[in-house]
Amino acid sequence: MLRIAGMKFKHIILTLLVWPLSSLVWTAEVPVSLQLLWKHQFQFAGYYVAKERGFYKEAGLDVEIKEFSNQTDLVGDVVNGNNTFAVGRSSLIVDKGRGSPIVALMAAFQQSPLMLITKTSSGIETPQDLKGQRVMITKDAEQVAEILAMMLRQGVREADFDQQDHSFNLEDLVNGVTDAYGAYLSNEPYQLQQRGIPYHVLHPRDFGFDMYSDILFTSERYLAEHPEKVQAFLHATIRGWEHAFEHIDDTAELIFQNYNSQSRSLGALKYEGRVLKELAYAGTDQFGEINALRFQQMANIYLVTGALGKEYSLDSFVYQPPKLSTGIQLSQGQAHYLFQRPSLKMCVNPSAMPYDGIINGRHQGVVFSYMARLAELLGIQLQLVPTLSQTESLRALEEGRCQLLAGTMQTPQRSEKLRYSRPYLSTPIGLATQSGSTIDIGQGPFAVAEGTAQLEVLSNRYPSITLVEVADIEEGFAKLDEGEVQGVVAARAILESAMQRGSYGDIEIGNQLNDNWDLSIAARLQDQRLVDIFNIAISHLNSLDHQSIRRQWIKEPESVRFNMRLFWQIFSGTVLLLIFLGYRYKVVNDYNRRLKQLAAYDQLTGVSNRHALSSKLNDHISIANRYGRKLSVIFFDVDNFKNVNDTLGHIAGDEVLMGIASSVLANIRKADILGRWGGDEFMILLPEQDVEQACVEAEKLRVLIANHHFPFGGRVSCSFGVAQYHPGMDEDALVTTADKALYKAKENGRNQVISAGITPPPQSDLEAVYEI
């Protein structure tokens, strides 16, 4: 009896000890709340999916999703701690500008679904048609800022139309109570379609106003106190949205069954999902992307409406994930990309030692060390995908069997199929030939390893050259010994390494090609974000990284036959003197050539610098003047470039200049000359082109730059001035004429082309402050 009582007592004590621990497990999920900005519908699908499929639970969160009510204060409840997170409109910019301590975490939609809808029978098809018409939009200008901005840009002011209070009843449009109805692209069009009523949409995006919408935010205080919870909530939310858009029909069914407070039909929910998916991924491949520069551009709209004062500040508004342990700062989109892909598959060049190779199934060489260091900086794992050749590696990357090609050289043709990072290593290209032989660089034949970029580079540079593809350098040396080729082309260190490994005849290695092998990381065209991430890691490599990697793999050869022969020849004074003089002549020539190159090219962008451009311009002016030929110039700069540097830093500014130079170079004629005039100013010389032709080229480049996706996740625009040479002009006159045209383009609202002598179109009040 005592024994039983003792057992019961022990059981009670054990229960009392275990119970608190078990209760901790039961409550391990941290409770947080999310306030929606409207009633339940597909507009918030990602949050429902994250909750119902357990993504929030996996992140250690117990999320309460709150539907909107008339008593909801979106910003106030988050700032006061009544809600942890909330979804707001683009007008959050106004709240932040007025001092609310909030942080934007992501945008569900890159373009706002808010628009005006009219019946086709009304004849209203453009904003100008709204003059004298009834327009039903909310009286709160902050909530419809993009609509007002669209109208203002088209010359329609508030006094030009009859603004009606919004009834939120589509019947008012159907029955003619109003002429234009503020609506959502994802909802009202479907209702009119179902009723067979033809309609027309006036969407701000079609007039240059791409506004973020449905912005997830939290308070500065909560982020400071719980950064890991914010990051966990954000990752789980993005997972939910990605799943929702990948399975629209299933998600619509989920909302129809569990979140259908508005009694939407299943068809309406599916329609809403398809439309919202387009808006969510407009201009990006990463859900939720936001950047500070675009918020600054959006703020200009609120300046026009008067909602913001000129002294507003958006500092610390855009969420920055915690830095990696290595000190690297990624954007929210980049951090989520790596969160989903902690391990990346990598292909390499299997036979390019000491730079790249697979030996006994393991990656070896300079590229291996660089990739290991970059993976360490990013906190990821790299998984080798073995291949038998560089050609197979390229094919594997294009087919998606690997996500990266570790060490490769960018060329124009390859850039059509692949994305390339900035180079992380540059090494001279060598040409191995028989000692004392005379060769013709432009003819050959020369052996080149199959699949290497040198095949394309040499073919483009020397149209008459004969190239022989070989499996490896050893095969190339064998053909050189047998007299089948005049030389072998490869990186100099690869040639020297092959000579050390084998026994070949009298071979010497020279730099007759005067070229470098610039190693970059390649990814598929759709993986721009992956390239952007590696560009950030490459920028964090320091001189110690470069030196230690190079010393590890590239060593000077201990003995080479050619050097031994020179050693014995030094005993002959005459030969020694000739060799010395020849060597001195070569060194001086190489040094002068390098000085000349440095003096002619801009070190950041690689295009002609101002000095070289000025010299070439004078040469072309002389030719145009002497022979009566056409000559035009395009002078352009980056709109609000200072904002990029001030907001995103000078690294982002450098990326903008390099990206613009690269894009322009790839899209102008071979006869045209691009140069950096200074700062963010560029000039293009167009021989044999008149001003009309030059304007066509400038407009093409304007659109190209405006649509370019830069590594920092945003876009910029440029303004262009075009001028044509006329007899009697000198360099200063021609440049000044183009500069004045550029200034007019700036005055007229930026992001446009103005040619000298053409009166710019009238600008609206909005164009004076808004940058696209």
C-alpha cells in the first residue's frame, strides 16, 4: 500500500515538473495579428494560404487575420501595437512622410488595380474625355492619388469634372448615375462582363503611373524588438502568395469556402486571381519586391496633390533584412530568393586548370576557390554538377540542369541566352607558338578549346581567321608539334600549366593577341536576381581574397626550356645586349600601350573617356567639314542621378552607369562612338547620320534604358539632347547645341528626346515634378 502511494506521489511530482514544459510546447507559436485593408477576397489570398497550409505555423507564428471594418485605423493600430502587421495602400507614403514610425515590408502588387471604368456607350476613352463629366471617386485625394495624377498629366484638373461621392454600388454606373466609376481592375470588369455590358478602362499605369499597392507594413518598434519574427512572417507570407498564384483555382475554392464574407462567386474569385497575378509580377520575377527609389518617385504624386510637404522624409521606410553574418546586406527579394534556395547547382569548365577543372570528381582551381569564398559570403551551399566539357556545361545551364556556370567569359552572342555577373578575375590570353616562328594573327590556323568564349571573340575580331576546336590544351599542343596549327590560344596560365605537365618541343608563349580572359558567373536569362546577388558578393571580395586565391593555384614554372636557353646565351655579350635592348623595347612599348589605353577609356564603364571622345569628335568634324558628310551627336544623362546615390549608395550609382553603358554599347551601330563625358553624362557620335535619324536612335535608347532592370531592383530614365553638325561649327558649338537640347528635355519633364531647334511640347503641372 505504501509502495503504491509512493508511486502515485512520484507520478504527481513528475506531472507537475513536466506540465510547464509541455505547455511551453503548446504555446510555442507566437501570436501576431494581420489587419486587412478591405473585406475578404482574392486580394488577400496569400495570407489565407500561408495560414491554412501551415506556412505561418512552420515559421513559429500563430496569425490572426482581421477583416476590415469602418472602425479600423490601419496605421494607428499598428503604431499603437493593437495590430502587429497590416496591409495598406500607397498612401502609406503620406503617413510615413508625416512622421508615422512604420516600415514597408513588401508590396503584393507592383501595379495598383485601382482605375476608372466607363461604359463604352459613354464615349469616354481617354482622360481628356472626362472634362465636364461625372466621376465617382472618393473625396480622400490620398486614396485616389494615381487617378488624379493621371488626369492632371492629361490636362484634366479637378475643376474640369464633377466629382461625386463614391457609393460603392456599380449600379450607379450601369444606370447612368455617373459617367466614370472608381473601381478595381480585378473586380468590376468581371461583373460587367457577366452582364454583357461593354466597358472601357482608364488605368494610371497606361499613363506612366506604376504605383505599388497592398503594401504590407509593421511598426518601427516591433521590427526593432522582433526582427526575427518579422523576417519569419515575411518569408511565410511570400510563400503563401507564390503558392496562391501557382494554384489559382484551388486558392479561389479555399476563399469561396472559408473567407467569402462578400458572397463572391467562384468564377469571380478565379477572375480576380488571374488579374492580380499579372499586377503582382508586373516588371519583376520576385513577388513582393519594393525599393526606395520607386517610393521616392511615387511620393512626387502626393506632392502634386498637396498631401505631402516638400520637407517630407522616407528614410528607413523600406525594410532591410538583417545583414548576413559576413556583413552583406541583401534586399528583401534577394534574401527571400536565397531563403528558398539554400543550395545551388553549379556547372564548371572541367578542363581549364589551373583556373577550372574536375579532378577525381572534385572541383579544383582558381574558380573553385572563388566560388567557395562567394558561397561563404552568401551563406549558401554549392552542389557540383559534373560535365565532360565546357560545351556540355553551357548546355546544362541553358536546360536548367544547373543554375550557375562558375567561370565563363561574357560575349555578345552568349548574352542573348544567358545572364552574366560582373567579372571577378581578369587574366591575360596567351598564344603558344613554335619558337622563332612567324605567324599571321588574322589567318591561323589556331587551336582553341571547344566551348570557350575565345572562339566567338577571335571569329568576330578576325573574320578570315581559321580556328580548330580541340578537346583540351594537350591536344592543341600535339597539333602544334605536328604542324597542323600555327598556335594554341588560351589563358596564359593554362598554357604554362599544360607545358609543365607535358613534354613538348620548343614552344614559346606570347601576348600577340593583347586580350584578357574576364571570368564571370553565368545564369539563365530568367535568373537576373541570382546574378544580382552574386554581383553583391563579388563586390565584397577584397585584395587579400584575390591574392590568396591566385597564389594558391597559379605558380611560376620552375624551369622552361626557352628560359634555360636564354640562361646559357647570357654568356655571349653581344646576344645579351640584343636581348636586353629587345626586352627593353617591348616593355616600354607595352607600358606606353597601357598608358594610352588608360588615357583613352573611362575606368568605370569601359567606354571612351572625355579626352578621347573630344579627340574623336574633332576628327569627325574635320571629315564632315572637308567632305560635306553628315554628323550628329546625342548628349544624355541620368534623370535624378543624385537620388540614386543618396538613396541607394554609390555602388548602386556605379551599377546604373555601368548598366547604361553596357546596354547602349550593345544597341548602337559599330560606326557610332559612345563615351562618358563626365559624371552621369554620356555622348554618342553618329557619323553619316542626320538629326532625324539620330532622334530615332535616341528614342530607341531612351526606351531601352527606361525598361532596363538594374541590380538594385529599380529603374531609371535618361533625358536626351540631339544636335547635327553644320558647316562652321567647332566642337564647343556642337556640344553646346546638344547640351541645350538636353536641358530642354529636362525642363519639359525628363525621360524624353529633344533635338536642337524643335520646340518641346507643353508640359502639365505634374510633369514638372514627376519622374517616370
